[in-house]
Amino acid sequence: MKTLLVALNARFSHSNPAVRTLRAYACDPSRTPPVPSEHLAIYETHINQPLAGVVRDLAHSRADLYGFSCYLWNIEAVLRICRDLRVLCPDAVLLLGGPEIPRGDAGRAFMEKHGEIDALLVGEGEVSFYRLLSGLQSGAYPAKIATGVPGLLWRTGETGIEHLPCDPPLDLDSIPFPYGTGKDGLENRMAYYESSRGCPMGCAYCLSSLDRTLRYRSLDLVREETAWLARSGVRTVKFVDRTFNADPRRAVAIWRHITSLETDCVFHFEVLADRLDPPSMEVLASSPPGRIQLEIGIQSVHRDVLTSVVRNTDPDISHQMVEKLVAMGNLSIHLDLIAGLPGESFERFGRSVDQTFRLRPTALQIGILKILKGTQMEQIAQTRGYRYSTVPPYRVFATDTLSVEEMYRLEDIGKLVDRYHNSGAFAATLRTALPEGDSPFTLFDRLAAGWRTSGLFDRAVSQEEAAAFLLV
């Protein structure tokens, strides 16, 4: 039986860790029996590719099962592909999994709406996917294997859909290293690495709040595997741990190892600034320039706004720690803000932008709040009268303190912060356009209005034209 795991990434430079992990687990020799590696392949592309070509490639592979890794940025494309694939491959099993796949009653409703889909896997997929493939290889799909596949939703007939509960969380050390097969195709690309699962935070807007049980991969494995990645030619290793420094001592041990490596590879971590202790700051200060990139979710500088979404961070301490990190001069610091959080008006969000921009981060990313299904934010949004899209990416259009027009203005401001500041191409021009003490938010709001009036958001703009516009 031939199985094809399908990854539709956001960009060519990205890679998909989920399909590699599923394959590594299922084909691991310690399984009894393992899935033959020649029977389980990976097809990886990106959403900017013509979908007709993707469908053609998939149909040409003549797989018996197609397993799709689903996220909010690709689910619409995946469903379009599956509709055509069902016509071309009527006997194939079409399986969907990933964070965009709903659970329970919502999962049943999803399958009722999308009749081309045969099955869903929810929750952690390694054990479930392996058991499903084992059952399919024995010819027992679906009824005879259903009781052995945790987290499976499958069709029992024209209308029947059954669901099995998920297994307990998996020991991360039982998952083989998903790279190192010689067929990774990761040179000069971004590789994703998982050293922990779960998140101690309970942020209302985040799916990670649904799994607050922290589990760790052993330090010996992390050291061995990151050393391999550092030698592999990968451009960037992005740790997908939701809060890398939830355990500060463990974080320090990994950072100390990474700073000792001989490599040009960049390692990216998502951390809480107010949890950085003295040993963390010491090892970060000793890192070779450019080796470590930190992403820090400021989200808002207003304590009441953070409290409203159960984000238990201290904005004052975060501010102080970011100042120290930037002053080190050897780290790439990326700060995140979210527009649309409860209680944050246009003016208050402007203060969040001003305070974070003045910290001089390498990048300031302004995102629009998304109302993800199953999160606490769904109820908050309904209670407060939010207006938002019910289809991916579930963006907010207006809140009880931000009008539709103001939300679009903030979106434009975010684009120009990315173009003028995050790109690093306009540093000198920005210093001229933004004298000490002036409001960065006011500057970018004025720029955004000018760009919108001149139609610049609707066409390609050269660096020279963008620079000239900045100085008008």
C-alpha cells in the first residue's frame, strides 16, 4: 500500500516538520512492524504553486492514501485539492490532520460538509497515523481498525461518522529524529525543530492554551540533533516550542550548547522576556553574533489588555529585559504586537507601537488578531461584539474599541513597518524621517494614508520610490 504525506507550506523556504515526524515514527525499526519506508513518501510544495499542477502531481503518484497536513494558511487550498483528487482517484483514502482540523462535534460537522474527505485525525498524530497505516496494510479499513486508532473520525457509511478519543500525550523521546535521511532537501531553507510540547501560558487567543501539559525531549537528544542540523546546510533552525524558556535552566543548557557550535546556522526561539533570569542573560550575551534569534510576544504594553486575554506577563519587566537584549548587540530581536485585543483602542495601540519601536528591535511584527476556533477568544469576541471572518485566517474586522476603518489602518501600518523597518533597507532614511522624540506610530500612520491615497499598496514600489516617499 502506497501512502503520500502532503505538505502545502506557506513559502518555498519553509519546511513541514509534521509530515517528517509522522514518517519517522511510522517507519522506525522499533515499531512492530514498521511501515516500509518505500511505501510512505512525502510530497512538499507551497501555496503559491498553481493548484492544478499539485493535483496533477498527486494523482500521478497513484497513492492509496493521501494524508494532508492542515493549517489556517493552507486549509482552503487543501480542500480544493481534495475535491479534484476525489474525482481523479475515487478509491483513494483522503485523510486530513493538523491544528486546523476540528475536534468532536465540530469535526463531524466538518466531514458532513466535505463529503470528499474519508477521515480526520485530531490530537497528536504519531501513534494514530502509524496504527491507521498498519490497519490499512492488513486490509481492515475502516471498521476493524477503528478501535485501535485514537483521535480518528471516519465514515461508516453514507451518513455515519464515528469518533474515538485521543491517546494520552506521547513521550517525546519515543519520536525518532525526523531529519538525516539524506532526502531532506533543506539546504538554505528553514528547518523546524521540536524540543517540547505544551505551553504554560493560557492566552485566550492561542490554540496552545488547550494543551498546558509541558513535555520535553531529553537534553542529550536535543544536543545531538541540533549539532546535526548545524552541519546540514540548513539556513535557520526554528524551535517550535511555544515558550522555549518555560524551564529557564533547560533553556540555558541548550543555548550554551548552541553557542558552542561551529556553524553559520541561525537558531530561532520564542521566549518570554520577563522570564529571562541572570544565567539566561549571561549565556545569551556570550552567543556569537547572529547565532540566536529571539521572538518575544509583547502583544500589548497595557497590563489590563494582557489580563483580558489571560496573558500573564509583566509588560514593565518585559520592556526592561528587551532593552538589555538589544543593548547586547549580538542577537536578532523580533517583537510581536497583536491589533484587536480587548480594550485596546486605536490610540492605545499606537502607544504599544511607540514603546516597542523605541526599543529598537531587529523587527517589529504587527499582526491582526485571529479568532481561532476552540479558543477562549471565541467567547470573548462574541460577548464584546467583535466582527470577524469565520473562514481562515479568521481575522478580526472590528472590535468594541476599534472600527473597521481603524483596523484596516493598523493593517497598513504593519505592512509599512515591515517594509521600512524590518527590511533593514531604510535605516538611515528612517532616522532622518523620525527625529528623536517623535511618534513612530504617527509617522507610519501618515505614511500609510499617503500610500493608500497614491495607490502604492496596489502595485510594486521600488526601493528608491519608497525612500523618496518617506522623506516627503
